[in-house]
Amino acid sequence: MGGTKIAIRDVTKAFYKKGSSVTALEGITLDITDGEFVCLIGPSGCGKTTLLRILADLETPSVGSFDIASGEKDRPLQSMVFQERGVIPWLSVEENVAFGLKMRKVPESEVKERTAYYLKKVGLEKFASLYPKELSGGMKQRVSIARAFANDPEILLMDEPFAALDEQNKFILQEELLSIWEETKKTVLFITHSIDEALLLSDRILLMSSQPGRIVKEIRIDFPRPRTMEQIRADQKMAGLFLEIWQHLQDEVQKSRK
């Protein structure tokens, strides 16, 4: 891994409506290293998605700042993969994957090459001419992942991309994501409610408090890669980390109800 890729300094976000305000995030300070895979875990409503939206320039912090280190000038700073609604319904699978590249006016030969490569990586080359209405939920998420990586962003922001999938499809897409990440070494910030998923994917897990969201603890995952879910669940140390994170979530949910 290289130097700092994402630097967040004292970010606070408040939302104002009809004379009242809600503080979603409070005092977030964080460094993420180039090539690092970081997962955010916290109770519902703790501001995880708000933080990703700030990094994606979809929200503006009320206080504080962030910086994403830029490499090549013609590369986008970030791509975001949502839990759903990530595909454009009137474009084919191939056109969806190529969309970001075409918007950047990348040469057509490179668009075709990169699109074909990532369609193959996620197992969709045989479905390139289909439209989203003809795809399962898992296949739509493969399209979203292929498009994000094909666009070659500086960082990848993922907001519970597998939450709506059944367990089998979730495991398959986790493996495909890790395979592409191992090859590209993109910097990834990934939201999940699944402790198993975080333990499988992460270099580091950040635990967030209930609202207003603050980062209260970080856990480094030293388990060697490549990993499988079977290995994660069979390892005594990882089982201990699972229980630690589970207890944190339970405690924060209880605090939010007081």
C-alpha cells in the first residue's frame, strides 16, 4: 500500500428542516491508505451513507473537509455502487458498463477493451446485449461493479451493494469483488451491516456510534489473503472479533433508544 488516499478532517454534517436540525455525523477524522479496503459498520441511522455521499460530492459537509489524492488527471475521483438502482434501465448490460468511459470521451477502442474485460471478470459476457429488466438482482449488481471498476476511479465507494441478495449470490459477488480488488488494488470504502462480510473483505473495520455518527474504534484484520468465508468462520480469533463487533452494535442500538 502507498500513502494516504483519502484524508477526512473533522467532518460534521447537520441537516436542517422546518426550524430544527439533526446532526448525522460529528467530528469524523480519518485517513485511508492507497489500496486499502475499509469497511464501515454501525447501527442504522448513524450516518454511514451520509459520509459516502460527502466523499462522492453528493452532500457538502457542514464543518470540516476531505481530500482525495489524485493520480492521473483524466481519471474520475470516485465511483459509487449503491445497494440497488445502480443500473440505467434503457441501456444494455454492455452500454451500462461502458457508460462512464463514454461520458469521459475515452477512445472507442479502449472503451470496448475495458468493457469486454470487466464483463468477463464478472461473468456477464454472454449477457452483454440484455437489458436490466431481463436480469436478476445479482446480475444487476455485477453490472454496477463492472461499470465502477471499468471507469477506473481513484477510489470506490460501496453502500451495502450485496444487502438485498440471497446468501449464495452474496458469496459469489463477494468473491468476484475481492478477485477484481486484488488485481486493481483500488482504495475501497464499503458500508455493510454484515459482520461476516466485513471480516471477509476488510483490511480495516471502522465501528461507528449511534447518531450522531462518530468513529469510535478501528479493528485491523490481519487474517491472510486470499480468504474464504469458511476460513473466517472457523478461525477462533475471527470469532472473537465477530463477538466484539456484535456487542458494539448491540450497545449502540441500546444507546439510541434511551
